[in-house]
Amino acid sequence: MDSDHLNIPIINFEVSFPEVQAHYINVKMSIKKLNQPYVDLKMPVWSPGSYLIREYAKNVERFKPVDTDGNPIPFRKISKNTWRVTTDALDQLDISYAVYGFEVSVRTNFFDSDHAFIVPTATFLHIDGYINIPSRIVIVPKETWKNISTGLERLTQHTFHAPNFDVLYDSPIEVGNQDIWKFQAAGVEHECAMVGGGSYDKERLTKDITRIVEEETRIWGSNPNKRYVIITHNYQSGGGGLEHLNSTVLGASRNAYRNENSYKTYLSLVAHEYFHLWNVKRLRPKALGPFDYDGENYTTGLWIMEGFTSYYDNLIIKRCGFYDEKEYLTLLANDFNIVLNRPGHEIQSAAASSFDTWIKYYRPDENAINSSISYYNKGAMLTALLDIKVIAATDGKIKLDDIIRAAYEEFFLNLDRGFEENEFQSLAERIAGTSLDDIFQAAHQDGELDYNAYFNLVGYEIVDSNKDKETLTLGITTNKIDGLISIATVEKGTGAYDAGLSVKDELIAINNVRLDVKDKEIDFITQHAADGDLLNFLIARDGIVREIPVQIRKNNKKIYEIRQLKEQTFLQELLGKIWMA
């Protein structure tokens, strides 16, 4: 039933761009049928899919509520993101405010004279307690802007409908002169919106994205959308992506489409964010919806949500024929290299990384390599083992594809709710007919599994090709600014760490040899020193010059490769083909 016939507020927004060249947009919020002495208007402090408190309300200015005659209405802020407006007997009021946006990312507003990228969580207010009511959004573009791209339902050329604020907050809006084309894939209308130009080939992209969409729809069994929008911001150098219920926003380099490796990386990004249509946006832990937009939403389950997706993105690109087996295995091995070459893997589990994403993953500091890992990469590692174990336990009759499809049907389509991690594990074990406790437990522990015990099941092995190489390391990375060399990171377990070198120390000389910004002296020293040698570092710390002896040690960095066993049994060969199919 329409809200006009119910005793609930009616909300309309109008967005205009009179100061967009200065990175402001104007928002007018009209509320009818108040029936309450005051109204609390709230702005989210974060965006689903990007787990960091971003304090979007800091960019709201010139907040002004008025009645239908234009008379000002009293208000006051009662929290960082809440405006309390006194309404008394009023049945209707209008609130106008300006929003500043000038941060390039997939999760923040960006407005300039060329276009406006509107992140709804950073733009629109909701009435406290009325997150489930509909709203109407009118976009009044500049005269020179011709296009509006969004996953919201379009009522007219410039008017859109959101059935509730969860949908509104999950539907980014691009306004400008973006290049738009549409195509059908898996029975769904898809719109590509390219912002900022680029060297892309529409026909090739359409064909390749269609293959990705249809492969992912095959995995999950059905496609939940009637329409889907892919907004890509092309920059001189760009990347990243963020999933939404009905769309995605991607970052790319505008001239990278001509490079085959970069093009495949873009396709993998499309595959990753599209996979989230099911995994995260619908199949999800209980903590990830309904959302609390006022604070953190904690879960240990992002190793499943992002880890599974990070495993499948490149695997889907291989299944579509864009990567060959060698290319795919190199990318999978890279997850192991990234995680196992960080000292942080010894103290943080994938589940802990997920839970602490609010304070660690999106806010890395100079010590992040020593204290944390990514649930994306560690999750992908564990997912690969899970897939392999399921294939081996069922003689190839069941793959992880079958488990996630069953979980989607069970928790989203049938029960319409999120899952607890133990529920997901129980479902997976029921389908696989074997215990998967080793892998699910490993997600919550900071130790490592015997990875070859899994890879060998399907006739593969993971090996460290750097194991027998005698290279040395100081245990630091450096920055070069204005001809000065300073320390950027100090890795735990190295000579630099134990000697007390610190981030921001300026490196002046080693063994009385002045350093230059081309690293020639550092390279020469590391190539000609012996394991255990003490090197005399001359540094400046906070303007004070001092000498610190540092022991150079063997470089223990891993370079993992995943390859077929030289000798395979018939069963290993068969299961390996099923894994790579």
C-alpha cells in the first residue's frame, strides 16, 4: 500500500548542483505527515562493504529546516550525525543542506565541474526509526549534463524511487556525461557507465562481461536482479571497487584497457564485485544486515565473504578462458606470498582480521606488516583448500560451487536471513559428507596448515622457489623525498627491527659510505655483505644524528609457486582436472 494511505512520513529528496565547481551539491529533503513533536534526522557514519567509520556528517553544511511558508524551524545537533528538528504541530517541513565532496574513491562523494558521483550514505538523511519507508529522489542536473546512472528504479528521466533506505543507501548515483551502453546477460539488463574517458572497447567489454555474468549466474543458480549498473571511474591511475545490491562502482586506469594484463585485471575486478551480488549482498553473516548505520557492525565472517569472493574472482576469469592454468595458479600463489611474507600472519587470524577490519584493514600504519593480515588473501587461501578438500572427499562429485549455491538457497531464498558461521559450516559438511573443521578452525587461529596436504589431493604442490637462494636483507623499506632517504617500514624478525631502527629515521650513510636516492650503495652493500655482518648505520632521528649497528641477515622471504606434481596417481590427475575445470 502507498505511504499516502498510511500514518508514516512521506519523504522526497531533490539534488541540484549550483556550486558543483566548488565541490558542493545542494540537497532538499521534504517530509510530510510528521505527526510527532520532533524529528531526528540521521546520516550514516559508514558505507556497507567498506568497513570503516568515515564520519560523513562532517561534510554537511548550511543545514536549514523551514516550514511550508519558508519560516525557519528550531533545531540542534544531538550527536555527530543527528540533527533534532522541533516540529510541534507541523505536518510538513523542508530541510536544505549542502554536501561537500572531493575525495577520489569508490566510497566517498566526488563533485566537480565535469561530473558528480553521489554516495547515498554520505548524502541523504533518514528519520530515526523509519529506515524501512520509501523515498523519492529527483536529480536536477546541470544543463550540460545529459546522463544519470544508478541502480535505483527510474520513474521519469530525472526521478527515482527507493523502496526503503537500505536500498537507497546501497545505490550510488553518477551524474554527468558518462559514456553509457546497455546489453542483456543472463536475462538481466546491464548498463555500463564509463566516466573519464578511456581506451576501452565496448564490443569486447560487452562480450567478456557477459561471459562473466553468465558463469557466475550458473554457479549460483539464478540472478536476483532485473537490472544492474556498472559504473567505472577511469583515472590516470586508478583501481578498487565496491559492491552494491543492484550495481557496482569500479576504479580503473583509463589507458590500461589496451594492455592485456591490465585488461584481465579489470575483468577480475568485475568478476569480484559481481560475485558479491550473491555473496555478501544476499548470502551473508547475520551482522551484515539489517545494518546499524550509527556504528561498527562486527563479524568474524569476512574471511568467507571476501575470502570466497577473492578465490572465485580469478577462478571465474580462468573458467571464462581469459587466464590459462599457469596464469591462474600464479595469481592464487600470490595470495600465499602476500600473507606468508607478512610477520603479521603469525599473530592475526583471518577471523580476527575480519573482526578488527574497523580499526586495522582500512587504517594501515607503518607497523601493519608486523601486526595484521588481509582477510581477502588469507580467506582466499583457506577457500582454495576448502574447495580442494570437498572435491577430494566426494571423488569430484561436489565442488564448492555446490555448497555456496545450497547456502544461498537455504539462508537467503528460504529463510531470508543471515547465517551464523557454525550454521554455514554445518551446511557445508552435510553436503560434502565430511568434516571441514580443520579449515574453519584455521580461520580462527594464527598458525598455518600443511598446505601441501591439500594440494597433493588434486595432484598439485605449493613450493618455495626462494628456499635455497642465499640473499640478504636489512629488513627495511624506504621513502625518497627531496633527496632524503627515510625508513618507511621495519620488518619484525630482521636485523633492523632488533637493532632499533625506526620508521621516519633518515638514512645518511652505511659503513661511512654516503647513500644516494638511487639505492646503489644499499644494493652494493647487501650484495657483498655476509650473513651476520654488522653494518654501521648513520641516521638522523628528529634532527639528532646517531650511529646504530645493524646485523644483515638471510632473506627469508618466500616466493611460492603452485604446480602439478611430477608424478600423479590416476585419481590425483582426475581430481586436478575437476578442480581446474
